[in-house]
Amino acid sequence: MRFPPRLTLMLALAVAVLPAFAQSGAPAPAAKPDAGKSDGKPESQVPLEEIRRYVTVYNTVKQAYVEPVDDRKLMQSAIRGLLLDLDPHSAYLARSDAQSLEEDSSGAYDGIGVDVQVQPDGTILVIAPIDDTPAARAGVKPGDLIVAIDGKPLTPDSLGENPLRGEPGSSTVLTVQREGQAKPLDITVKRETIRISSVRGRMLEPGYGYIRISTFQADTANDFVRQLDELSAQAADKRLRGLVLDLRSNPGGLLTAAVQIADELLDKGGIVSTRGRNPVVDTVFNATSGDRLQGTPVVVLVDAGSASASEVLAAALRDNGRARVVGSRTFGKGSVQTVLPLDNGDAVKLTTARYYTPSGRSIQARGIEPDVVLKPEGARSAGNYSESALPGHLRGDQETAGQGVGDVLDGDAPITAALGVLKTQGSKPLAASAKP
């Protein structure tokens, strides 16, 4: 499907407007006043006293540090420090990391196949291994904390180049700390060219389809439509009786892909909105007319590894009464990042807005509570695996201190449970029209 012109324009604005300011040198639109400011100075005024203090420290380091310090390295460290205490998702990206981010969305790169969050101390938190990749096959789990690679402890200075990427066929040893394990585990993973097929499906029972989305990439929505049509063709009367949509351990990805998939299943209603301090990043995404499944019941399966765009999709379907959510509380990553490319090939990834569900609720640091709660086999818990547990996380509008943390739900048992919930939903009236 194609977005209507207005939606396409909004997406383009959300992605391109901040880089455009950075590249053109034009001033950003005036920010909203800060109620906490009492000095009467405009918020956009450069703090000259602080700049002078920085220059003093910079010159002191250059002149007095025990060994010579490279100017570029010192400046990069300063910029990283500028972003470090904002939130876990704002970061300075070296050229290789910026390229890796772009490659991830295209679905092809050389590495181990895992979505991660770098911690302030340089360790790497695994959000989720991607299905059928070396990391998943080697036994890497959501919530694992990578503390060393090839025997070398990870520190903030060790992450200039992405240590998980590398030549296909090369091996790396990950030392991970795992919840419930007394000692760190060494996991050997062989790198390969990761070509991710983010969508796969099958029939669970006659008339009941299953679609798994492992991440949201540029072609995910088209692959979803194709898989949905193939399953429908296998059903009696070419129409499914129900669909289980599996978003477990889906770390997110491109918002546009999640919006398109929601639009395929909704006849009307809101999908998601974004709001930040700068009104130019405020957007509202609404469904266009037509439900491709014509009202067929849907159950969305989630767990603690479901984050960002996968939470957006689950919330859009539930808030519109289109699906029930089954599983465990989701990760709670409800913030929007904009990538600002720099003239040297590096980039800045900056948090610019929060996501809001159609009902107006913020996902940030709270996640989505399922309609039907499932528990993992063997009582395996994710521990403190959530956005709210990340040091320095962005405060959520509906964040509640001490709220429960979700579980990672592995295996086929949650699919069986979701199918059982699906069968209890009964039939819904057919929608007026199907998606074109």
C-alpha cells in the first residue's frame, strides 16, 4: 500500500527536519519556554560562561595531561559527554556506527544479528537477538549483559568501532552476565552476513493463521501483506478465522513499517502520535479506510523484549478495539530518535519526542500491560529488563514507581495460549471494504 500524501509529508518532516536544520545552519524554530528558568534569558542564548569553562578545561588537558591527546579524540569525547546524561538513546555515532544504523534498517549487514543498548559503563545490554541469526542460534537471550568481547572488558573507550560487527566467518566470544546465573557465561558466535527476513508465517490450525514479525525494516510492511494474503488463500472461503500476530522480542525499527501494518488492519481511528518540545516533530498518524482482514479477530503476542515500534503497533490495534494483547508487560521504549548527519560522516542520534497511543497514553518507561498475562515456562524472568531500569532513562508521563517488569516468553507455549484466546473472541462483523 502507499501512504496518502499528507501522511507521507508528515513522515518526511519527522525524519528530515532536524538534519535539515543541522546541515543548513538555519536556526531551529523557537522552543517552548522553560517554566523552570528564572534568569529571564532566552533559551537559545549560548551560555558563554560555560563555554569559557569548557575551553579552559580543554586547554588544560592539552597542555598538562601526562601524554599527548589527539584533538579529534578529545572533541569526540566531549561531544559524547554532552549527550551521555540526556537519556540512554541519545548518542554520538561514529561513521561506522551511523552506517551500521542505516544497514540495520535495510536488513543486510555483517555481524551476529542482535539488537543492543550500550550502557554508560560501556557494557552492552541485549534487547533481543534477531530470529535465525548467529546470536539466536548460539543462545544469546534478551536481557543478557555483554561485559567483555574476546576476553577484553568493555569500557566507554572500547566502543569506537562496533565490536559485534566483522568479517563473515570470523568468530567472537561474548562474555555475558545473565539473570539467575552466578557466573558470567562465555558464548562463541560466528559472524555472517545477516539478511533478515523480518516476517514469516504459517497456519496453526485450519483457518487460524500465525505471523511472526522479528523487526521493522523498510520492506516489512510489504512482506506482511504478502504473508497475510498467502495465509488467507489457504483458508476456507479465502478468509482467515483468526490471526496471531507475534511481536515477542521484537526490538522495534522503522516507525513507518509499524504504521503501515496497523493501517492494513484498521478501518479507521488513530495509530500513533508523537509530541516533543519542538512542534515541528509533532505528528499524528491515522488509519485510512479499509481492513484487509475484514474484521477477522486478531491477538497480538508480546513480551518484555517487545519495544518501540512493536509497542506502537500493539497499542494501536488494542486502543481501536481491533485486537487483544496477550503475553507480558512490554519493554517501555516510547521515545522518538532523530538522526542528525554531520559533515564528517559521523552523526548524532537525539531523542526528540515521545510516542502516544491512540488513547493518549505514553508508552515511555511503562510499556503495555497485556489483556491476558502469560508466565514463562520454568519461571524464567527478565529481571530488571525494561526501559525504566536503564540508567538515566527519560521519564514517562504515566511511569509508576515500583511497577512490575515483564518476562521474556520463549518457545511455542505462548503461541498455543494466544491461539486459545483467539478462539474465544468469536466473529466480528465484516468491514465495509478490504485494503486495496
